[in-house]
Amino acid sequence: MASEVNASCYTGNCSNHGNSSSGNETIATVQGRLPPSHGDDIKLTFQVLIAICGVVGNLLAIIVLQRMRKKKHAGNFFVQNLALADLGILTVVFTFATIKDKSRSHWPLGEIACRYLYPLPDIFHGASVWFVAVIALSRYRTAIAGKSSLGESKWRQILQRPKAVSSGVWLLSFLVFCLPLYFYMEYRELPNGEKRCVVAWPSAWVQSFYMGGVLTFCSYIFPLLSISFSYIRISHLIRKTSLIAKETRQSSHYSEMEQKSISAESRVSNSRFKHSKFARRIVTPLVIVFAVTMLPLNVIRVALIIWPTIVQQTYYHILFFVTSVFVMLNSSVNPLIYAIVSNNFREGIVNLCLRR
């Protein structure tokens, strides 16, 4: 298409070859196609309200978990990093998206901001989706503590180094979600005085491979598989420990030595059972929320590759608005999940409010 379609899929740069926008415009609406209206103001107000709630919730999560440092747990450190990434989405990414949206096809922030600053906020998206996966795997690690499988033992050793893991997540997020954009960012000054900030892909194949392949896999398929794996394994562990508990109740039919063996295994299993139940309480909503809220984004990203003219449909801006709301909800509801499933987190919020 000759005209620019300034509507990307978060970090997907879902727009036409040669005239695409930067990756952090997921929260933006379609640019330069619809005149400003009261409906746009209502939508923006709704998004701002979601962002404010999410910012408050994620700030509370960071502060409360920081005050709980005495109860050291690698999972809490990962949750803090997730909250930080979500804060970046709800503040930095949302701000850039709103500026681009309100400016329509014009880029008001200059060449330096276009070439060097605009791709950078995509790091928050990568960190957000990957920390969700890391938290799920960390909870699975806690649930299987004490098992001696060599492969699982290596994973536990890695996840027990939260600072190194977190640094790796942020670095990989930059390399996958930001670095490729720097090679193709273009700042254009048009004869009519308009200034545009676009990602000029060298070919449709490169754009499709990156958006439909790399980003869809890295930002949705892989994290969802990791979370689902953790959920299935934790559920399996709960069923296994339940069977051991049942054998303990029936241990009167065994010899004295067998009863002692079953009793010892039962004590270990009871402890593991408690950890597993708590882990599943956290992982279950993570699976559901991530799968539901991030699905529209990835569907529309792939759809824009297969059917580029969808942006010309009258309903496209509605689809994109719904997608952006789902993305913002994904970054806003995690603190609510912690408050629901964790007594310690709820107590931390109460103590913070009461200044204890």
C-alpha cells in the first residue's frame, strides 16, 4: 500500500512492507485514517484508567515485596521484575503510543527520538512475557524441591540465581524485541512538512519472518508452553502426593517396616503437597490471563501478515482498540492475582497502608 499504516502489534511492527511503524505502538489506535472524535476521547480515558490502576498495583507489588526481603524467595525477585516491566508498558510504552496516536501520521519528537528512543520501550514487552514464564518455572522448581533428577536439578540451580536470570531476561528482551528495529528505523521529512518515524523493512519476507515467526513464538507460544508445562507438572505432582497420602491412611495393612517407610515418605510429600498447591494457585490464573489477554495481539499480528488489507476495513480500529485494552489488562491484573492467592502479599499491603 502506498499509504502508511501506523498501527503495529505491540512489538510486532504489524504494518506494510517499507512503511511500518515502530514496535511500541500496540496501545495506539490506527493512525491517520479516522478523524478525532468524542469516541477517541472516551477510549483514551478508558485506557488511562486501566493504566492508572495498573501503575498503582505494580508499584504496590514492588514496594510490598521489597519490604518482604527477609522472606527471601527467588520467585519474589522475579515478580518485582515483572512489575517493573509492566510499569514500563503502562507508562513509557503507553505514553509513546498516545503521542503517536494524537499526532496521527506526524512524528513530533525529532530524529534522535525516532532512531534511538522509539524502539527501546519494546524491551518492557519482552521482559513482561518472559518473566511470567520464569515465575511459573520458579514455582514449579519450589514445588519439586528435594527431587534429584539431574535435568531438573540443573534447572533448579539456574533459577536459584535470580539476579543472573533477571539480567539475562532483560538482555534477551533487548536483543530480540529492540535490536532488530534499530537496523531499519527511518526518519522521513516529507515535502509537505510532515515528519514520519517508520520501520522500513528490506523485504516483505523479512518482515513476515520477524513478526509472524520470531515475535509470535518468543512473545506468546514459548511463554505459554512454559507456563502450561509448569501447570501440568505441578498438577501431576499434586495427584502423586495425594496417592501417597491415601497409601498412608491405608498403611495398617503393611508390615511395621513398610509403615515406617510410607510414613517418612508421607511427611516429605505433605510438605511438597503444600508447596504444590500454592504454586498451582499462582500458576493457574497466570496461564488463563496470559493465554486470553495476549491471544488477540498475536492473532492480529499474524492476520496483518496474511491479510494486509484488513487495515482498510471499517471495523479494524475497533479490533485494535480491543487488542490494546487486553494488552494493558495483562500488565495490570498481575498484582490482583498476587493479592488473591498470597496471604503474605495481602498482609504486606495492609501493613504498608497502616505504616507498620
